[in-house]
Amino acid sequence: MQALELVNLVNGMHILKLIPQDPDYNEATFDIAFLTPPENSMGLPHIAEHSVLCDSQNFNLKEPYQILSQQSLETYLNAGTYSEHTVYPFATRNEQDFYNIMEVYLDAVFNPRIHQDELIFMQEGHHFVIDDCKLQHQGVVLNEMKGAFSDHQRIGVTAVDSLMFKDGSMKHVSGGLPEQIVNSTPEDLKQFHKKHYSTDNSFLVLVSKFPLEKELKLVTKYTKQAFRGKITPVVKQQQRIKEFKQIEFSTTESQDQIYLNGYRLFDNDSVTAMEFVAHNVLDQLIHDSPASLFKSALGGSFSTIFDYSNAQAMVCSTLSGTTYSHAEAQQIIENIYKDLQENSDYLNYNSLRACLNNFEFRYKEVRDHHGIAIANKVFRSWLYGGTYDKFSNNRTQLTI
Ligand SMILES: [Zn+2]
């Protein structure tokens, strides 16, 4: 891909234009991201993600996904709240469709009607209803997070995160904790939008063969009235915690005992692209492969979440349905990690080669929404002060 990185000197907006060189590549991608590190667990990044798409100065879209998916030729349409940033991606193969959806998305993020219409906050965040003579809290995000936190694994991972990142942005839940979402106000949402959805804090990736001039014209049109932030949001990074920490949490009594084990891995800005891929390969080999030592040694159900989409990567494993006590399971896990460092048998040439082949295949495979995947890799470094191509360059060589 040919790349052009631009910074708007007037409003500070960051733009990356990638032009696919493959003549058969015919999908165009737009993905705009904002750094939105949470300062509490009221779910403001999540409420903002929902609310800006509800209504904007130039477009009135009460149900944008439904309308756009019915009236456009999009091949991908989404919005997402990560732990420390928020994204608004879409893809299409039609040029006019690309400009049309681009206008809707740009107007939504930079000129939403949340500043004039507090009903949007109430609908998406929370409001009271009278149900069966009782006053009850409702709201799209509130209900979504109530559902998410009815899952005991989600409760556990959140507890582990709050321990591992006790002084960092990641100790807060960007999606919102139900008991804290109800404390948020329309004013909080307005202030959050003003601070985080400023042009200086916006990072736009365009992967298309369409003329850049036309794309920039639309960007200029919809950022004219946008906020320009004086303060850039700061992602609070967590210093390494050396000692082992343990926490107990309870969900409902009927559920099985589960045991979660979290490790901080690396900071995105301190690893090379090669080390980053090596971490991916190791995670796959050690935790995820059918031959994983953990799976055979612990019994029960063992799964891991390897999260590297934020400034600081972590891995969290969950064990349930095992006959081992927590202390025994902890000991087994520690022994396996120690053994892996000292005993080269497990990480032998053949198992690593098989795993690398699998990765190589996935990297080379031309999939749908390739542009979205590239934008995600770009954001991993670009949003956090690194270069846009640190993790998006597929030519990283791994040797074993
Ligand atoms: Zn949501």
C-alpha cells in the first residue's frame, strides 16, 4: 500500500491515507478513532459511542445502523468502545456510497445533537420508568452492561484488571459498571464529548483508491464547527507490580467456582514489531493450541483472553470445572510457566514452525474487511504516540 500521513495544521487532526496497490482490491475503508481513556466507570466512552450516532446537526438518524444498512451498499458498518479508545469504522465497494456514509459518520462524531438534546443521553445512558408501580432504571447502555455483567467470567476479568492496573486508566471499565452508569448525567456526556471528540484527538484512517481531494473536502466540511481540544486526553499507564496479588470475588451461588489468573505482558511502545508477533505466537502455542500444557494439566475448562489492543497488553486465563483448589491451580500454572522457561522441549522447532505457518497463512490471506484489520493495527501504535506502520507492516521476519 502507498501511504500518506497528514496532520491538519489548523485543527490538529491526524489523517492517514493508504492506497491499495493490488488491482483486484476493491473495498474502501473509513475508520476514525479517538483516545477515550476512562477516568471512572460511569461508562461515558460507551454512552458517547452510542449517543453520537443517534442524531447529528445535518442528519437525523434515530437508528443509524438499520437505516444505513438498508439504504447503502456497505460491507461493514460498526462502532466500538475499547478500554482506552473508541472507533467508528465502515467499508463499502461503491464510491458514492463511501462519501455518503463518510458524511454521516463525520457529522455524527464532530457535530452530534447531544449538546442540544438531553433526551439522547436519557435514551442511550439511563432514565427512570415506572414498571409495575416501581421506579426502575432503563437505558440502552445500562441494559447492555447489566447483561454483560451477569456473566461471571466478565466480573472476574474486571476484578483482575482493577488489580493489575490499579493506578492506570485500565482499572476503570470504559463500557461502564451498571451501578456507576446510573450516576452519569447529560452534562458529564457533553463534557466528555467536548474533551475527547476534538479534532486534535482524532485519528482518521482511509484505505481507498478514491481521490484524496474529495475525501479531504468532506473532512473539512464536517470539522468546521468541531471542538478543538486544548488538553489531549492522557492514558495513565500502570507501573509493573512486582508482588503477586490475590482477590476473591463472588457472583451468584449457583455458579461453579472459577479461577482467573492475569499477567501483564508488555507495553506497546516498548516492543518491536517482531517481539509483538512473537508474543502472539507464544500465546497461541502456550494457551490456545490443543496441545497447550495448561489444558492438559489443569483439566476442566481453560480459556485465555490475550488483549493487546491498548497501550499495555495483558493476558488473563480462566479456569472452571476443575477438581483442583485455587492454591493448587496457582501452583500448577506457576510450575508450567517456569518449566517453559527452563525446558526447551515444549517450544521445539516443529511446534513453533506449525504455529508460525498458521500465522503466516493468516497474514497473507486476503480477507474481506482487510482495511478494517489494517486500521486496527495502525491504531495500536499510532494512537499511543508511535508510528502508524509499527504493527501494520506484514514484512516482519520471525526466525526460529
Ligand atoms: Zn454498546
